[in-house]
Amino acid sequence: MVARNLKKYYTLKMGFVKTLMAKAVPFVHAVEDLNLIIGKDEVFGLVGESGCGKTTTGRLLLRLVEPTEGKIVFNGTDITAMSSDELRKMRRKMQIIFQDPYESLNPRMSIFDIVSEPVRIQKVASTEAEVHQRVTEVLKDLELVPPEEYIYRFPHELSGGQRQRIAIARAFILKPEFMVADEPLSMLDASIRSEVARLLLSIVKKFHCSFLYITHDIALARYMCDRIAVMYLGQIVEQGVTEDIIQKPQHPYTEALLAAVPVPDPTARRTEVVIKGEVPSAVNPPAGCRFHTRCPYAWERCKKEEPKLLPTEDNRIVACHKYVYGHGK
Amino acid sequence: MYFYTMRGEVKAVDDVSFDVNKGDSVGLAGESGCGKTSAALSILKLLPWNGKIYGGSINFEGEEILKMPPNKFNKDIRWKKISVVFQGAMNALHPNKSIGSQIAEPILAHESISKEEARKRAERLLDLVGIGGSKFDRYPHELSGGMKQRSMISMALACNPTLVIADEPTTALDVIIEAQVMKVMKELQQKLNLSLILISHDLSMIADSCNKVAIMYAGKIAEYGESARIYKEPLHPYTQKLIGAFPSILGAKRELESIPGFPPDLLNPPPGCRFHPRCVYAMDICRRKEPEVIEADGSNHIVACHLVGK
């Protein structure tokens, strides 16, 4: 899955008079000039706080949201301008898992209906027996056994962890090649979370999926993802092998994120990175480097010039003047 | 403390004991449904209509709260000596009143001082939490999530309480804002010598902010003691697995622990130890007899498990 120069701007709705009076319609710069490549069999994490554009990016890649500009190429095919008919066929191979297991399952449908729905919509099974077989197979993959105990139940009879497994089953029943999961574990209790995480990773491996894992929890991303990209205000600020970034963050925002994350060890010595203030508005992002208003290292250049994403010696990319020019030049 | 429902009594909090000394920051940790919020609401007598405290004692500064007449409790204790920051408190702010006036409100309700005095105190509280007294007249919709949560903290501190109960104070906040808010709480706690009960499912956050922690499971306390002790040498199998379920960015990458099954139905909790159906070490006695709460290696490290102390 490849994304090139993806942009997504949302227009702000204003009152009638304001629209007449405004010189230009304001936009929310949700995603700005984003480039991504996710390989087969790769778990790629998109990490950032709320409003950074990670959810929008996930939806853009599936064209659940139309890009303002840019290209999306999947398996060598440009899907950016595809017709809805052709896109529907493509969607057999591209699926999504949402965050809330209590909202993403239709409460009036039985588990069997929920999990078999994609098969019916895409018409990939010729007999009822085949549909049944596919459902039981995927439920077994998610260790919901025996499947017969689950298929005639309804979502409200299941726990959060079980519901999320059903959502995963529904997403994987078509054996997709690309999967987006938007915070699939954050609403689950801690002890259940790792169980579902393990199942998710094993089913991704089984189907050789490219997997985009979206989360605000960088500690969990460390556990789940081979590579990660850290996003801030619509842009990727740092990207590379997960373990490298966790051990030695290069971008000041990544540093701050890692310093802020609590760890389950009261005796751990942590460096305190003082980041003041809140994330600025995406309607009027700061000029130059978008992080400069909160960056402890910001100097003149950062206020005027946007840093480019450049490769580093250890196989990652960073967008920061400090990395290129050193401190305070 | 049990909830009365149409299907029977939900034994939400059963024989829970812990102490909070002055200046302590005690974490009440556990997963959803373990009874931590119910235990805390019991302290403030803020239970829903079908919740009833059947026994036990809550001793605050030498006085027995459960025997106190409601009037005295409302006037002298609730919000004056013990206050709360609720979960999702930022949604509890009145949209049509300035945040300053909402902070001044409890002050005016509990103390007989002038409006100007109350305003000055509210402004000082806003300074204390890092929002700034100049924002007194702002409305909640003008503030960010982190600022709203900090306003709730100011409100909780308005009448100079000695104990603050914070129930999941940083859910719905981003990591960096969460760190800012927790930093403010820790500083305030030290400055004002407050005692804090911090309720959370997030063991990482509790490790960061609390000197003592009580791990709750199915309405009971599984383990309780100094945080450093509990995290380094957890004795209860549930604690061990739970700590292991939280990923860390420090140290080597490791496998995450998980616990098969799910928490019991508290209408009919399992016999014996409530954790036995999910415990890898469960023995015969665990299925029959509830473990007693004992003090392990004599250092205020309390645990309820048949494996310990034999």
C-alpha cells in the first residue's frame, strides 16, 4: 500500500454572513503531504495524539474519505480515482477494524449474520454451506470455539473482548491483503488486551496482510508494530523501525511523547521533557515547523522554514532542523 | 457495599480495607467492574439509590463517617474535607457558566465569605493548576480538554480539602496532556500536603503517581502495599499477570501477559477465592475457601492468597 503526497483538508462550516465576509474559506489541514509505504507482511504503526490526522490517514488509504490531493496505490493499482464499482471489488482486499466494539457491531444482527455479511455483499461464496464454513473457520482463527456456541448469539451477550474478536473476524473473513485497525485495543481491559493483540497479530501473519495499526499508545505500538511513523498536526515527523525510534528518538516531539508515557515501574528514573501548551489549531497551523511553538529546541529557522523529511544514518526519516543543522544555528 | 438489583444483590465491594495516611497517594487499581469506583463513592456517600453499605467502617480523621448524620456529613465533610474529581469530569462543567464562577460555587456554598473573596480564591486556584486566574470568565467550550480537567481539579481543591479522590482523572486526555495534568496533581499534593486516592485501570499511571497501591479484583482487595514493593515483587497471581499486561517503553521488549476468561458475575461470585477460575496456580483449597487477608513478610504488604504465607 503506497500513499503519495496525500492531502486532506476539511472546509470549516461557517455562518452565511461570515462566509460572505471572509476573504478565504478556512480549512482544517487534517493531513498534509503525507507519504507512506506499507509492505506485505508488515505491521506499520501510525502513532500520535488526537487530532494529529492518523485516523483520517487510515480512512484515506481505504478511500472511506476522499483525498483532497494525492495518490493511493494498492498492489500496483492506482485506486485514487477508481469508480465505485471497481472500488467495491478492491474492497475485498482492504478492510478496517474500529475502536469501539460496542458500537461497531449491529445489535440486531446475530454473530453469524455480522461475520458473514462481507461474504454476502461481495458475493464470494456460491452456497450457504460455503458461507457457513467460512464463518466457522474465521471464528476458529480467533479462538472463539466452539463456533456453534457463538454464531447464534447477539452482540449484547458477549463481553468487550469477544465483541472485538467478532469485529476482527468480520474484517478478516474475506482474507484481505491490507487492513487498517484504528485503536482496536484501547477500549479493552488490560488483561484482555494482550490476548486480543496476540490473536490479531497471528491472523495478520496467517493471511500475509499489510497492517496499518493506528494508536495514541506508543508503548502498545512497540509491542505490535515493526515500523512506526509518529504524526503531529497532519504530518509525519519521524518514521522508522519501532525499536530504533523507541530507544533513540530523534524528533523533539517523539522525545516528548516517550518521556510523557508512564511505565509500570514506580522506581524508573525518567528524563522530564518539558513541553508546554496544547496542540495548536489545525485550521491555522503554525508557520515553518508545525511543532516550533512547543519545541524546547526551537530557534529562528524553525519559525520560518518547514523542515523536510530526510533520511538518517540509521535507516529512518526525520523532519527536524535540529537533526540537519545541529542545535541553535 | 452491595447493589440491590432485580436479579439479586451484586456484591460489588466485599470486605475491602485500606488506609490513607496524610500525604499518601494511594492508587486503587483494577479492571472494569472490580468495585474501585463503588468503594470510593461509598466514602463520599454518593452511591446510587440501589447501593447499600451493609457493614464496615470508614474512619476519617478520627471520626466514623458511616455513623455521621447526613447533615453534618454534607456540611462538614463532603467537598470540604473530602472532594472528588470524577471520571469524565470535564463533561460535568456547566456550559453556561464561567469556569471561575463554577469554582467559586462550592466555596460560597460551604463558607460564609463575600463574592469578591470567593473570586480571589478561585483565581488563585486557577493559577495553582496552571490555567491562570485571568481565565476566570472563560466558558468551558473555550477551553481544551486538559484545561477543563484542571478546572475540575481546582474545583475539588476549592474548600481546602485534606483528601481528594480522583476517579480516572486522565481518561480521554492525550498522553502529553495527561503528563501535564498528573504533574500538576503531584505538585499540588506536595505543596498542600494532600492525601490522594487515585482510581484507575492504568497501572502505568498509578506506578508513576502513587506511593501505595491496592489491587482490586471482583470486589475484593487482592494485594495492597507500597508501590515499589508491589510492582517489584507482586505476590498475588492476579497482580503478577496484570502488571505484565502493561507494555513498557523502557527495558527490553517482552511478551505481554494475558489472563484467560473474564471477571466473575458478582451476583453469584465463585466460591472460595474469586480469582480461582482464572488462576494458573489454583489449588483445591482455592475453590473451597476464601483466602484470608494476611500481612506478607511483615512490612505493610497485604495479600489475600492461599499461596502466600503457608
